[in-house]
Amino acid sequence: MPNKLKYLFVFLTPLTVYLSFQMAGYWSFFAIVFNFGLLPFIELFTKGSTENFTKDQEDSLLKDKFFDGLLWLMVPLQYALGLIFLYHIGNSTADLVYKIGITTAYGFSCGVLGINAAHELGHRQTWYEQFMSKALLLTTFYMHFFIEHNRGHHTHVSTDEDPASAKYGETVYAFHWRSIWGSWWSAWALERKRLAIEKKPFWSLHNEMIVYQLFQLVLIVLIAYFFGIWSLCFYLAAALIGVLLLETVNYIEHYGLRREKKGQRYERTMPIHSWNSNHPIGRVVLLELSRHSDHHFLANRKYQILRHHEDSPQMPTGYPGMMILALIPPLWFKVMHERIKRYKN
């Protein structure tokens, strides 16, 4: 059986973010430097395990509530960090460097706790876990992700119909714009389709997208009322950082991979349609998100039992390092186009 305590490294995110809040000046950038500087450097010298669990081991892991409890803890931690952030950002004596630093720190939390943990919870079948997923997405004003990811992305992944699947030769910056707006509009279209099937009015509270916009508007008003307009501006900036982190992850996960169309339908989503990474640090910090090939092959598999597939295309390093590489398009294209060429041959 695996050492489940390794998943306690998921607390590196809230810990480094909290430490950034407690530091002064340029030290407030500690969370970003640690997670996108030190961790990617360490992962350059690591090699991930390709070992999979047996059926009996998987059954045992699924019964162990440790993994669910760890995931559920991300919800109160994200809200606690949000309140601490707003308290510090509203301090009139704090300098601008410090405020920008803690904004990047909380933005990192929005991406990892506010969206990544929400992503795992959003695939669960219980009402309370789906509620927790939406509650986390609310902190980043990205609640439509719950609709579009589950009913859109997983249906159209690795096709041109999916705004969250990066095209060959597309830069991450062009992708950000296309994916953010495309996913938002896709969620509206998916709700319109669902309501038409159920014969319910579009302009009503039956429409989850309308409900989500109302919840997000209420949160904006509450932050502005209790903490002030400037605090709201910094909060919105942090939420945007979280969204950009998510979309950068989306970019690296399916870049240049496409499913073939057979007649009117695309072939089934297989492990070969998602980039995979077995590098150990990214796996535990991001709750196995980097074993993405198996996630798309069987979306209902919980994070602790995701598997390695021999035929899935492999990233040269872990997610933190690949995200940094994506920000430098010439280097990204040089590394990834060579891998795509090798993979297709």
C-alpha cells in the first residue's frame, strides 16, 4: 500500500500562501517563488513512478476516508485564506509591493484550492461534494467551470469544438483569451440545451448560469461593502491569477493532441489524448491532477487511484515546470513539437 501521508504535501499551498501574508516587502512573493521556482527545480531531478495499484489496493484506498477528508479541508482553508487576505489588503499602512505580493499568493491559492480542488469535488456524485465544488469556484468567480468542464470539456476534449483544448502552434496567451471566453459562452449554451430538453424557461432561476452570476455578484457587493473598493480590486486581481493558472494548466494538458472524427462522431477519449506527468511533487501537491490521461479516460475515478498508461504521451517534467515553459512560446514549441512528432511516429 502507498504511503498516504505523502498527500499532506497538499498543505504546501495554504502554508506558503499564509507565510506570504506574514512577510513584508518582496518576501510577500514567497508563495509564488517557492511553488514556481524551487518546486520545478527539484522536479527536474525527479522521476515519477509508473506503478499502478492492484484491484484490492484500489478498493482499500477508496474506502479510506483520509483522502476525502483531505479534499474537504480545502474548502474552509480557501475561505480562511480569503478572509485573511482581505484583512491584510485593507491595511492602509501596508505598502504596494506587499499588497501585490500577497495578491499573487492568494491568486495561487485560488488556482490550486479554489479551482483544482473544486475540479476533483465537481466530479463526485454526492450533492454535498458538488456543493463544496461550487463554493470553491465562487471564490474565483469561475462557477461556470462546474457546468462547462463536466458537460462540455469532457465531451469535446481534444477536438476543435473544445475551447479548453489548445491547438498545435497556439501560444498560451492566445489560448487564455479563447478558452476563458469560449468556456463561459459554452456554459450558457449547455444550460440552454438542458433547459430546452427539460422544457423549462431559460430566463429563470432554473438556469444555473443565472444563479451563479447572482451568487458572484453578491460576493462582489459583500467584499466592496465590508472591505472597500480597493480591496475588491485586489481580490479580483487574485481571482484572475487563479483563472490564468487554471487555463495554463488546461493549455499544457491537451496541447496539440486531437481525436479523429469517424463519420459524425469523434473516437472515444483515450489516454493518448492527454499529456501525462508522473513527477512526484506535482502529483501530490495538485491531488494527482497530472495523471490526466487516466482522468479523461475514466472521469469518475478518484484522485488517489488514478493510473499510469503506457501509451499516454508524457511531459518532460511536472506541472509547475511545464507551466513556466508554456509562458515562453519558442521554448515550448521546441520541446513539445519534437515530442508530438515522436509520439505520432
